[in-house]
Amino acid sequence: MIIEKILGNLHELPPETYAGHHKEKVVLPSSLLVKRIQRVTTDHGKELGIRLRAGSGDLRDGDILAMEDTNLIVISVLPTDVLVISPRTIHEMGVVAHSLGNRHLQAQFFDASSEYAAEVMVCQYDHTVEDYLKHVGVPYQRQERVMPVPFRHAGHTH
């Protein structure tokens, strides 16, 4: 089976829409969410090809790849090892963001209305970043999280 478009996302549909459906999962690490063309296998051993059009956007946790009778095939993203950084002041945030930016480290930012319930900066775990945060005394936590969007390396030149 070749998947050429995403049919929707479980997280954006009312639960009654898919109540009673069996959910077959394609489990992916966050790094593969950016690939438009790939071969995957469901947790039931079914092989699928994904071939999304250019510009279709990244895959996300909960994306519905196929719906057959009472069976759904959905994307399930593995948690990512991250550092959740919680600066106490705008100055601390600026210093940390500048330092991490110089390392070309991808980051995502969340506000108090997010699942973190605080204004935080989240980046993939790196022991040198953890050492830096300890050294400068900025509060952080190491966590396993399913990220809403994949970390993506931005193009950069000097």
C-alpha cells in the first residue's frame, strides 16, 4: 500500500469519530517525521510506502495514514530525549538562547498555556549543553517527550 496523503490527525478529531476502530501503529522516531518518501512497517507487520507530495508538511504524532473499515493506521512518535530549559528572567533566556544558537542547536519554545505549563525552551539532549546549564545555574530538566513537531536543522552559512 502506498500512502500519498494524510487523512487527518487523531489529536484534532473528536474521539467519537474513531471510537471502536482498531489502531494499527507506525512507530517512528522524530527524526523520520521530516522524510516525505519512506518505507515503514506497522506494529502488525504490514509494510507501507509513504510518498507525500512536496510541500505537504512533516508527519506528526496521530496522523492517520489509512482507514479501512474499522481499522486505522496511525503515526505514533517515539519520545525524544530533551532538555526542558526554564530561565527565570529574560536576561537568562537571552544568554542561553545566544549560547545554544552559536552551537547551531535546534530549539522549540513553549508558553505557559502549553503542556509544560511554563515558558520554556526545549532542545534535544546534549551532555555539553547540560554541563553548560549546570555551570551557569539555569534551571532545566531532562525528559522524554513526544515533540509536536520534529527538530529540524535550519540551513546556515557564514
